[in-house]
Amino acid sequence: MEAYQLLNLTPLASRQEVETRYKELCATYPKSTHPEERKVIDEAYQEIMEHLNKTRNHKISHGTLPETPSQEEHVSVDRDEAAVKNDPNSKKTGKWKLVVWIGTGLVAGVMLSAAAFAYFEKESDNTPSSSLASETASKASNTSSTDNDDVEVDDEQKAEEKKAKELKKQEALEQKKEDAVSVVNDIGLRFYKDLENSLIEQTASGMSTTTAKFRNEFQPSLNSLRQHDSIFEGTIDMRDVDSSSIRSVDDQQIVARTTADYSSRSYNPYLQEEPAGNAITWELTFTKQGDDWLVDGRKLIKDEASTEKMAIREEVKDDLASTINMHAMEWEEAYEQKDSSLFTQVDAPAYIQRQEKYYKTLDQNSRYYEGEFLGVEVSYDSVEVTQGKNITATVQAKANYDGAYFDMDTDEMVDVDDTTSTVFEYTLWYRNEDWVIINTKELNGFTKGDVRTFNDDDYSYDEDY
């Protein structure tokens, strides 16, 4: 009975069930890794098989089991059993054989149990038979639970492996970032010094820390400074970066966010005083060329001074007011002589055409105009200067006159010019160190204060609106 318990079988198990169970245990406990457990399994199997063989031989010798139970023999046995049922003597004989078979089986079972008990008592100190039996029984009775446990173990193992891979990947990325920090702090520092020199000299040809592509793209910005008569007289110092500044990194490219302090900005000495410094943040792209890292691109992220307008010098506002004042005096003379060629401060074909239309109207009505220029009012607060493709400015102003219309035939006054002076927004272009008017737009009135009135070349009083 102990052998059956070791293999987790019942004494009624068939030969096929015994062999199947034996194969399962052999697969679970290979000799190479579980020699002691395998020894116990083999001996228990041999003992059961011997028992089955003895039982089979016993049945054969008593005529209760054919030596080779073929299909035909099973049919013959069925017929004999049918005959026995109809024969009273046969019934008695069959009962006796059954009693003998049961008795013999019980005796054999008792002897086998005693032999197995004695054997396992002897080996109990050196073999894990008890634990093996318990283990195999537990495995057999909890097959479903064990399978679920195995699945959970596999899932946990896979999760741990994935976590380990992710950790290794993250560590590799952090190392790349640290290497990139060294590159940016080294090359970036030298790049900003190259940038400083290029702004002063207004050429990108000496920027050794950049690619040809960068220099070609940056040169137009330097040309614009020259075109606008702007200069740079400051210094540029890059702040150190850390790993948080690295946006992306691989073996051939680094993208990093850098911030540099400018002691001054580029400016036009005529338009502005030298402006205060500010910080500018650029996203720089570094590319690997051979053994060197070079700056290949830039992207503006933040300019602390982008929302701050540089103050326009008072002398510039005076020049704009003087230009409009000169134009107002020329307008009076051109209107009287009906000659647009007298305008020296205008470069606006549409404006000239409009004035000539006025002259034709006077001729059609046989009239001419005579008047006196009283002065011009200019809003200093309205002055706006834009440094785009060209330097342009807008300013609000109103010219005042006292005049009358005369008949050309009689030379007598026919109408007093009592029209109200109109406020115009003048757009001017700074060309060849002089301002010229390129457009005018009629307004309902001044929209900005600090309005100053000029008479000839000097302003006479201030008025706040």
C-alpha cells in the first residue's frame, strides 16, 4: 500500500495508470537532478509492477484471466459466463473461485504492505520518501492551483525582466545625457564667443564652432544689422547647462536648451541709446562631423527683451517733427504755385497725384490760393519706429494755415479758406540719413498726448491731449 501512496495511486489502479503516473514522475524528477527521489520512485514502481504481475499470474493459473486477453477470448469468456449462469454446479464453482481469488488477493496485499513497510522504515533515515509522497500527492491534488502559480511566477518573472531592461535603458540614456552636457558646456561656450565676434564684425565667416549651413543661414541676420546701421558693442556669456537642458541625444546629434546673458543688444545709435542687457534662450542643435561637434541650427525659445520696445531718442522725434514741418511749408508754396515738384520731403506717388488733382480743380474754377502757414502740431507720444526690411516711422501731426481763394481774372478774393485743419498719420522712411514721407492717413483727431506745436523751425508750446 505504501508504494501506491508514493506514486499517488490506489491499489485498484490499472497497469496503464501505473505506467502513466510513473512517466509523469520521471519527467518531474530526472535522475541527473533528483537521484534520491528517483530511486524511491523506481523502487515503488518496480514493487507495484511485480505485484501486478503476480496477481496476473495468479489469475492465469486459476483460470480467471487469460494469458493474452484478445478480443476473441473476451467473447469466449462472455459465452462461458453465460453457460455458467444456466448451470447450477457452475454457479457454485464460480462462487468458490471468487472466494479463493479474494482471499489470495488479501493475503498478497497484507504481505506486500508488510514488506513495503519494513523497507521504507529501513530507508527513512536516508531518503526523502515521506516528503516525496507528500509532495507528489499535493501536486496531484492541486494541479490546477500549481498551474496558476506557475503562470503567476512566469508573469512576475517577465515583469521583472522588463523592469530590468527599462532600468538599463534609462541608465544608458542618463549616461548619454551626462556626456552631452560636457559637449554643450564646452562647444556651446565657444560658440557664443564666436557669436559675439560675428555680431561685432557683422560676418559669420569666422565662426569655427558652426557648420557651413549655420553660417549661411545666420549671415542674412548680420546683413540686416548693417542695412539698418545697427551695431553690437556688448558681450555674450552662456550659462552652464545640466542634464535637464538636454532635449534629445544620440551618437550623431544633440539638441540642448541654452541661455546666454547679453550685456547689450544690437541697436542703431541714431535711433536709440545703447540698450540694457538681457537673457536669450536658444535651442541649439549640435551635430557630429568627424571627431568634432559643431552647432548646426538654432531656435529662439525666449527673449526677455522681446516685449520691451527700445526708447526712441528725442533727437529722432525732433527730426520727424522737423520733416513734417518742412513738408507743411512746402505744401503751402506748392498749392499756391500749383507745382508738385516743390515737394522735397515726399516719396509717395499717390500723394503727389492727389495734390495735382487739387490744382486742376482750382484751374477749372479759375481760382488760385494764397495763405499763411501757422505751424504744425506733432504728437511725440505717437512716434513708432520699426526696423524691418527698412527703417520706418509713424507720427501723428496736423498742419494749420490761414488763407483765401482768389479769382484769376479779377485777382479778387472770392472765398475764405475756413476749413478745419485735419490730423494725419504720416508714415516716413529713413533713407540716406534723412526722413521722407511715403504715405498719409486721415484721422479724426490725435490719439496720443504730448502734442507740440511748431512755428517755422522751432516748437513754441506743449499741449497735452
